[in-house]
Amino acid sequence: MFVCERVLTRDGWLYQQQITLSGRQILSIEPAPQDHQLPYYRGSLLPGFIDVQVNGGGGVLFNHDCSVDALQQIMQAHHQYGSTALLPTFITDDFSAMSRAAEAIIAARAQAVAGIVGVHFEGPWLFAGRKGVHRADYMRAPSAAELALLTQPELGVVMVTLAPEMVTTEVITQLAQAGIRVMLGHTDASAELANQAFAAGAVGCTHLFNAMSQLQGRSPGVVGACLANDSYAGIIIDGHHVAAEACRLAYKAKGAERLMLVTDAMALAATDADQCDLFGVTIRRQSDRLTTAEGTLAGSCLTMLAAVQNAVRLCGISLADAARMAATTPATLLGLDTHQGHLAAGLQADMVLLNDALQLQQVWQLGKPLYAEIKQ
């Protein structure tokens, strides 16, 4: 039990609130008595961040280590920066590797590894002309075996990024009816084809603006189709992937209810290392930018904490909306908003405390604090 200066709820900010926890849940949020003797925390209490696109962190890349230990290490690395739930993301690879990734997710969930709520398969059903750092030789149309792999209920929430020019609308509908969140990405599709995919059941776009057909006046592309409808979109706000003006445009078009912060984090995230390997290609860090030797952006070393800070400082988004983009909106997309993604009595006690400088002071996951004391 403690008192916090500011608490972000679905109804907005509440001030001088007493937070009572019971096990893994929030028991109550209510005005604190004026004469309370409880621990008092200055700053802003936010819902724990939910990252739907995280390839790795803490020195581990999911594609390179499909194990429960690797998933725990990735979760622990991002936990230090406010993420209390993740969709570990497995990028384009062969079927045997996809199978190992699925087995690791199933095992981690069976062992109740906190925060692993499902899996995101980014590929292999992508368009080679917009491959980014994905391997073009692994890109392909979906097979029956791959569709069966993705629809295993033991995986939890499943997200798939695909290019609609590589997948029929019938398959998109099949995936959507199975409860899979279909996102468009690594695609050169026209706006017309993108809209057909949305009508078939696709729910959004992966890393908006990156690796997709761009918005032009008479050729809106996937970007234009996404901005013009009520689908979801992930966006990487690291100062490199998307210009601040484009971020502000996306925010104005979609609002905090449909725009999500994502990291697209690689193994270098939450480490001090300056390079790592990706399928035999060396990825180098220059400051906070990851590229290949040719200069191609290769994911990021972003954390959700930095994404929230950047949304506020670079894009002029309020802290309340940045927090919603980092927690409430992804929870809603994933169908987890009945028990996480915002702060209320009866929900999971996944919380982040930031000071007025937006520095992290404490993280709670399932009611357990990350640090023994509030950081100063």
C-alpha cells in the first residue's frame, strides 16, 4: 500500500491516490486520507508498457536462441525499462526455425514466464522488394503447415505481419477468424490491395512508414490506406525510423486509441554492446542507431521507456497519451484490456512510476516491484 502523486486511469489523471495491492492485482485506487502515514511517491504512475514487436534484448535475439531461457532474458532486459508484457517477435526464417520458436513460446507460457503473452511472427510472407534486413531467400507464400503452426491455442495471442501481395484475402480471413492479429508490413501493395486486406480481417500496420509503399497524392499506398481508416499501427519513435513530423501526422490521424509505440528492438537493446550478428550480417550501433555496413536500418536498440520519452519530447504528445500508446492501445489490440493495459481495481498490478523528468523510478510486474526501493 502506498500513495502516489499522480495516477493515470482510463478517466484521466487522479491525484493523491492511495494504491492498495493484493497479490498480483490492484485491490483499490482511492483518494488518500490527508493524515496518512504510508510511503509517498512523487511522479506519475502509469500502466506497465506492452511491446508487440520486440526481436530481442539483453544480448539475445529470439531467432538465434529459441529457448525459454532466452525469452526470460529478453523479458528481464526490457522489464528494466517499463515493459511488463511482450510479444517476442520472430522474423523471417525457415519452417523448422519457426517451429522451434513456437515450441519455446508454448514452453514459456506453460512455465508461466511473466510477461510472455504470445508471439509475433514478422514474416516470412513478405515482399522481397521491401525486405529491410529480412532474408529475401526465406520469403514465401504461406503453406498449410505454417498456417497450422500459427493457430495453436497454446501460443497465446498471435500476431502476424504479412504483405498482402503474398497472401490471398481468403488466407487473411482464415487467420483473422482464428483470432490471429494480422498486420500489414514489408509490402509494396497499393492502397486498393491494402484496403482489401483490411476488409478481409487485417487489423493494422507494422512499423508504419517503414518498409511499405508510401503516401502520395494519387497513389496513397499502404501508409495512406492505414492513415485513412480506423486500423491500428505500430510506430518506432527513435528519431531515426520516422521523422517527428510524420509521427505527429500519424498521431493526428489515428489518435492514441489506434497508434501504438513499439521498439522493434534487437539483441543490442538494454545492453552497452556496439554490434551483433543477424544471419551472418554484422549490425552496428552508432549512438542509438542500428545499421548494416551498407547503412540499412536494422531494427533498433529502443526501449519502451525511451519510446514514451521520445513521443513526449520529439512529437509533443502528452504523457497520458504516450502512456496509452505504450500500454492501453496494445492491450486493446491484443484483447488483453480486461485485465491489463490500464490501472483500475481488479486488474493486474503491472505499473511504471516515472518522475517529472520522465525517468524510471519503479516497475511492478504482477504486483512485484523490480527494485527494492524507489529509484532516486
